[in-house]
Amino acid sequence: LTVLFPAIPAVNFIFSLSVFFCVCVFSCKTMILLYLSSDIITVCVCVSRLRSAYPHSNYSTNAGFVWSPSVGHDELHQALGVSMKVTIISEHFREPLTFTCDGSSTVDLLIYQTLCYAQDDLDHVNVDDYLLKSVVEKLTAAILDLVELYCSTFNANFHTTLQSRSCMAPIQEAGLVTNLLSFNVYAAHRIPITWATSYEGFFLSCSLTHGGVELCAPQHTSKQAISKYLFHLVVWDQRVCFPVPINQLPRETQLTVTLHASLLPPPGGGEEKGKQWRSIEALGWAIYITLPSSVPQVDFPTSSFEVVFSTPPPADFCPQYEFSRLDTTSQTQLQNVLKLTADDKRLLWEKRAYYQTESVALPLVLASAPCWQWACLPEIYALLRQWACLVHLDALGLLHASFPDQELRRTAVQWMDSISDTELLDYLPQLVQALKYECYLDSSLVRFLLRRAIGDIRIAHYLFWLLKDNLQDSQFSARYQHLLAALLCCVGRALRDEFDRQCWLVSILTKVAQKVRDASPSSRQVSRGESLEEMKQYFSINSCCRLPLNPALLVTGINIQSCSFFNSNAVPLKLSFQNLDPLGENINVIFKSGDDLRQDMLTLQMIRIMNKIWIQEGLDMRMVIFKCFSTGRGRGMVEMIPHADTLRKIQVEHGVTGSFKDRTLADWLQKHNPTDEQYDKAVENFIYSCAGCCVATYILGICDRHNDNIMLKTSGHMFHIDFGKFLGHAQMFGNIKRDRAPFVFTSDMAYVINGGDKPSSRFHDFVDLCCEAYNLIRKHTHLFLNLLGLMLSCGIPELSDLDDLKYVCDALRPNESEADATMYFTRLIESSLCSVATKLNFFFHNLAQMKFASSEDRLTLSFAPRVYTARSDGLIKNLFICRHIRTASTSKGYAFVVRVEREGQLEVQLVQRTFEEFQELHSKLGLVFPSSKLPSFPSRLVIGRSRGEATADRRKDELNGYVWHLIHAAPEVAQVSPDKAHPGELWWSSGKELGEIKLSISYKNDKLFIMVMHIRGLVSLSDGTDPDPYVKLYLLPDPMKMSKKKTKAARRTCNPTYNEMLVYDRIPRGDLDQRLIHLRVLSDGAFWENTLLGQTFIHLNRLVPGQHWVDWHQLGGAGSDSAH
């Protein structure tokens, strides 16, 4: 694993200079010099060739999928016919003389035209005597000198037309250059002003890597401070020399330049404290520059030669032997190689001649190559040419970042050329990510993808949306923009118009989803109907449109009456589109805005590939594979599966304790399949699909499984949805994993399989199915490691390092025999079936969905007197008492802050509960369940200051233990434990509107003025009394919290008025765009701890100097990160 996926950033970058240079000189003729990146020019040539190879009139290469009309070529050097307005001021004219002239006019013509207004006789006029002529000639000469200086300094591949070169520079092979790699680090420009007051000791570290492996020790510059000339910059003017000759560097060697600095020590700290504070921090890397950004200036030495790297031919001789001829010890050692050590690499490279018939071993052998310098390449290329041709799936392993060599990647793409268009769609996301590892835009992989996109509309469709989704990647956005432009140029106008319609549709749906989510729960239905009216206007303009989810889905309108939304945190939309096929049903999809669907998309891709492997091996697991596609960061579409219900909905038909009953699923299937034949078929579908789900969810480590994200069709097919946790990243309850079973397999599922509560032969068949499916996937371990490894740089948080890949490798156990793996998975089935935790998890979800209501007042909690539903408030998945705080109530005691996590909600809610309220909960539980054994409540007698901090701290730990035992108590008791955490009882939370504050902000003479004017709509304290509010400000960034300012406290009001001015001095103008106001409203607790009432963050980039910015700002809770 460490060989194929080195522990490095997703990709290193070649430090290069790309210049757009354009000069216009108004002289005897107009001269335009244009220099673009050679990489982009090469791609443009590649696209032009591709288009010419697939003309729209050739039906053998274009079967009506893509319309590709010919493109007219503009003459680059053709005059543009620009007219210019000229104004001349002279002592010979009373008023300025104004006229227009053509852009190609000479200076002589301009002078003559001017003299026409001043003189009648122009026969004896000499234009050389006029200052304008001499000045323009000098300016032209100066600009030409500047261009020549640029060409010679940066070794540009262009020159001026007036430049005379007697001969071109001689060419020298890179393999013959024995000089050490060296360059001059002059300075770092465009330094943010805030760095000058926050950091010191700036220095650059320079490192050389090839495929993620460092070629030598990094080199460092000296430490320097920020200087200010015209702008802030750090000057080193220092030579950096690597102890490596140029001829020993691989062609794809990458130079990474990193800027470091140390934090300034806090003022007033001692010398020892200052030493502890000065930790080195990386501030930036030399990557594809995106503005605004700091720019390091690195000057490479000039050379009298043009150094080129020619691909060496393969070696003439490369031995090849049968693996069976190798001694037994070496065979065993090589077969057990997975995580290569240095000795393993040495052995593998020495015995490479015996491995050439094992195609899948090529990535390991190449990763063991001692070096990739020019002199070693003939031997590597000979090995590559002689190796057994890899199948297209194995060739994916050569597209990782650890293999940057261009010839190697070209060969891998050539081996992949045999893949069919349908199979290519399964691996398209990984190939799009592999584009990040290409050194150049014009690469074999780019040409391969564009060529396939021209020939198949499905590939063009999905490639478009994958490229568009990756435009949000800050490091690679420029590369993906160029590739997206190349794709749009290749596919033709008809498909470009289709993509425009799809983007318009997604934009409208995003706005609708945002409006519905922002509306109050009671008005969301009305907001949905009003917002969807815009869809009617869309379809009145566009007669039909393909859905981004699938290009085969053509829709002509939307059925607003059938549309709705789901009451989860993101409030996804349920949409019903009218099918273009008059005989077809409406197309129902879910549109999500606010959720990242890339992880769901990847998980479903892995399950789809598993299903195809099973089918190819003759094993149909009856899997339900639905489509999920991201159309941009935080939005996407999901296919809806008809005739399916969640397990929770099925189980609660038998009451809240339905998850503990074994007949629930069997009765539901019997109800929907009344005949014996139908029921037997449904049971068979259930057995196969349940086995497939068990294997797939275990291998991928899919967590957070409960009965609301497992669904069952009336036909018996079971499937999972909502893959927010995978690769073993389980939900935690304190230090306990919420998903404690290997996968979800409960007794009610076994009841369906067995046909009763006793084991039957069908259960044996189920175990055999699971083990067979598991072993079939184990044979393709390298495929799944390659696919997931290529996605390490995609930005999914739970797939970011080697540990995530190691989880899948450990789950597949590739070094074990099939017999051992069969025994292992059988134990997993037994463990899952015997796990009580899964049923308890289901049970708590059933509880969270039911209404807590009672006609007896004695059973109602005083702090939760209302009725709540999971639909409106969300499912509780975790409770933890995180701290205690002093209350501002008259009791002058302590309250405990309970951390509440809910299903489908990213925000964490905090509930304030007192010790007495926990006592009330315990006593009410005793009344409801008199015959059940309750956990003991920590109500020991405390003498003295029972409300002191030490007592509160001890009670926090005891209450955490009580809550834990309560959740793990008998089911009829544990069901009530979430009742104390209703969101309706929060007196503040991160998602609740907590009032507004009116501010007047202005900036003048390096001073920031903030007037705190009014606050309205503050919430009362937990005891119902009005707060004593005051405002506290911080000007971020402020790591030492030195910018604190606050107002006076108002007394007993929820709508205070302040009109107090808070002033910050010495704030540079250029610093405003990078500053942020952190405003908090607190209630003065007098002798006790102050209570947070609300907060907000305000960006100052909207502030116009010299003007007053007066506005109301919404206050959020403690977890609010919204900014205005």
C-alpha cells in the first residue's frame, strides 16, 4: 500500500512560470505579441485534430450522437480594424484638437492629419522634426528592448519580428548535463499585510520529488523579515543548490517551494514563553497560482544550450523466465509481498524477470525500481514492453500519483483502450481524478477521454458533469476549466445547448431547494409550490430536457402536485417529472441542496462494480442499484426506488417495540405477496439481496446503519441508502462505537430466511451465498484498492489517507485462503445476528419517531410539556453531558449542557438541563415502569455548598454514567431517555433565530468605527426571566484575543438600546478585506458565569471606506458559523 499510494499530498506541482504578454506599439505599424502557456496551446492543437478526425458528416464515426460542425480558423495576425480617438493639445490651437484615426495608422499620418488643421502648405513639412515622431520611436525602441530582455531572461519560445538571430541555440541532451541543479531565490511578493503583524522569520524550503518520493534532503533559505518598498515582500536573494546533477533527475521531477514563518510571541510574555510560542507554520506552497496569492520569485540560470529530454529507446535485451523456475523460498516470499519494505523492493526488482507473466504484479515491480533517472529508463521501458499485456482494470494501477513517467502512463492508457464504452462509465470518476496526476494537459489520458466522449453521448454527459463538479477544487480548478472547454469544443453545438439546459435546470432547482429550506416549517409547502412555478416557465421555453442523473431520462415538464419535500436537515425535494414517453410513468427523483453527495456516489459505484463482478461469475445477488449523481458541491440528484418502505416504517406497524419482534418483516412481505408463489419469490429475493448487502456494507465499512436508512421493496429486495459514514468511520457515543455489529443482520431478517424462528436449510444457503460473494470480491482486492486509491485526492473527508485504504484491505484479507475467509465471514454473520446493539439502535429510532404524549399530567415532564415529533425535530443519535455552567437564574446553581446529535443534521444542538430536572426524569420513569429495574440515580446527600463547582463537576460525570446505563437498560426503559433533549426546549441552539442586532460600521483614517445601536428579539433565560445583555466584540484574526471590546450591560430587557461607539485604531486599508468581526451578546451573570444569548460573524469586505454601513444582523447560537 505504501508503494502504490505514498503518504504525500495528492499531487506535487512543477514550479513553472506562465505568462500572458501583450504589447501594442503605435509606430510605423501595429505589433501585437501574444504568448500563451505552451501546455494550453498543445491541448488546443490536440482538440483540433480530434475534431477533424470525427466530422459530423461521417456516419461511421458519428452515429448521430454528437453534432460536430467544422470550425473556421481566424487569422491570428489579421488587422482588427480598431478605431481610436486622438486628442492633441498644442499652443497653435485655442482648444484641444480631437479626431479619430484607424488603429493601423502610422505616426506620420497622424502628424500630417494634425497639421492639416494648422497649416495650408504641407509640401515642405518634415515629420522627423516633430517631437511626437521622435518620442514614439524612442518608446518603440525601449519596448522592443524590454521584450528582448524578457525573451533572453525567461528563455521564451517567441521573439519579436525585428529581432535578428544569426543562429538558434545549440541543443544538448539532459542526460549529458552534469551541472548541479541550482537557482536563485530572490523574494516572495504579494505578502498579506496581516502577516507582518502575526509572523516573523520567513524562509523557503525547496524539495525535489518524483512520484511522491523525495530525491534528496530539502534545501532552506535563511530567515528574513518582511520589507516594504512599493509593496510588502520578503527578500532573500539567495542561491539554492541541490546536491544532485541534472542528468540524474527523472524527467517528471517536481520542485515544491514552501513558505514558512514563525508566529510572533504575545506581547508581555517572558523570554521562555516566547520560545515556546515560536512554532513554525507553513503559510503556502508553490502550486497553480489562484489570485489572491503570494508569489515566490525563483530565477533559474541562463544557458547557452537548449536542454531537451529525449525519450530513450528500450534496452535491446531483457531476460524473461518462468515464475515456477524460481526457488521455493523466493516464490513464497514474493507471493506474500503486499506492504513493501526496502528488502522486499530489492528482492522484487532482482527477480523481476520471473514475474513477467504475472500481469497484476507490474505496479509492484515498477514501484520497486531503484531510480527513474535518464540512464535507467531503457531498462524500465524494455521491461514495460516485454511484460504481459495488462487488462484494462489492472492498468488503472499505473495511473496513480506514484507513477508520473509519461511513457509509463501512455502505455497504461494504451492498454485501457480495449475497454468498452459501457464499462468505461463505471470507472470514469477515477479517470477524472487521475487527470490531476498528469504533468501536462496534453496527455494520453486526456486524448483518450476526449476521443471516447466524441463517440458516446453517455461518456460526454457524465464527463461534463464530473469535470464541472471538480471546478470547485481550488488546486486544480484551472486544469479542469481547460479540460471542460476542450470537451465542449469537441462535442458540438447541439450537445453544448443540451448541457446549458441541464445547468439551467439545476440552477432553478437549487434556488427552489434554498427557498424551501429557509422557509419556516409551517410555510414550506406554500413556498415549494410558489418556487416550483418557475419550472413551468422553464419548460415553456424548453420543450424537453435530459436529467443530469441519466441522459436517457428525457422530461417535458413537472407535476407540481406530486412534488413534496423531506423533513430532514437539508430539506431535500421530492420531484415528479413528466416523462417524454407518453406510455411511461412520471420520473421521480430527489434533489438535494446542502448535502455532499460525492461519498454516496462513490459508495454506490463500488456496490455497482461488486454486483457486476458477481453477475460475471454467475452469481446474481438481486441487488437494487439506484443512481446518485453530484451536480456540484453540495447539490445533486438521487433516483427514487418505487414500492419500497424503510424498516422503521415496517417495524412500527407492530408498535414501538416492533424492532424486537421477529415476525415484522415476514408479515409485511406476506401482506404484499398473498399467494405462496409470490411470497416464495419475495423470500428468495430477500435472501440474495440481504446477503449482498451484508458483504458490501462490511467491505466498505458502511456505518451509521439504522432502520431508517435500510429499505425493503414489496418484491423482497433489500437495499441501503444514505451513506454518510463509510470506511469504518463509525458514529461514537462517548468512547463507544454506535455500530458495534460487523453489519446489519437481525433476527427478523433471519426469521424471513428460515421461514420461522428456528434455523432451516435456507439459512445455510444464506451463509454460503455470503461467503461465496465475499470470496469473489476478495479476488479483485487490487481493483478496489486502485479505485479507492485514485479517489484519495477528491476531497471526501473520510477517504483521505492510507488508513482508509487499509480498512478495505483488512476487510478483504487478501493473504488468507478461501477456506479461512469463509470461516471468518461465518463468524461475522453469527456476531451480527447475536448483537443486541443493532436492535437497540432500531428501537431508539422507533422511539424518536413516535409522539410522546399522555393524558395524565403526572407523566408529563415539567421541562418538556409539549408534544414533539421526529419529523419536525429530527432523530436523536447521541447524547453526552459535555460541561456545567453557572445559571443566571435566581437559584444561583449550576446547569449541565447536554450535547445532542440528530440524524441528518450537521449542526450539534446544546440543551441546558439542571440536576433537579434529571431527578424529575428519573422519578417519572419510576412511575411509568414500576416493574422495571432502573439504573441508580446519583442523588447522594451533600452537606454544605451543594451548588459549588466541585459538586457540579462530580455530578457531570455521574450523570453521564446514568445516561449511559439508561440507554443500555431494558428496552421499555431506554425508549424514554431521549425525551429530555427535544429541540423545542432549547433556550438557544445553533440553528435557532435568537434576535437581531443593529450596527453602524464605518472606516476612516486607519480607524474602524463600530456603533452598537439596538438589539431586538432576544430570548429569555432558561428560568423565564429577561437577561442583562451586553455586547462583546473581537476583530479576527486575533489568536491572542487582544481585540476584545464590549458595551455596558442593559438591565432586564430583551430589546436593549446601546448607541455605544467602539473604535479600533491602526487598521490598514488593505487589511479590511481580510478582517472579520466576531460579535457576541451575553447576559451579565453578576457573581456567576455570563450566559451566551447569541452571536454572529461579519465580514468587512463589504465595507466601503468613507461610508456608513448600517444594517440589522441576525444572531445565531453557539455553533453558528454564518457570516454577514
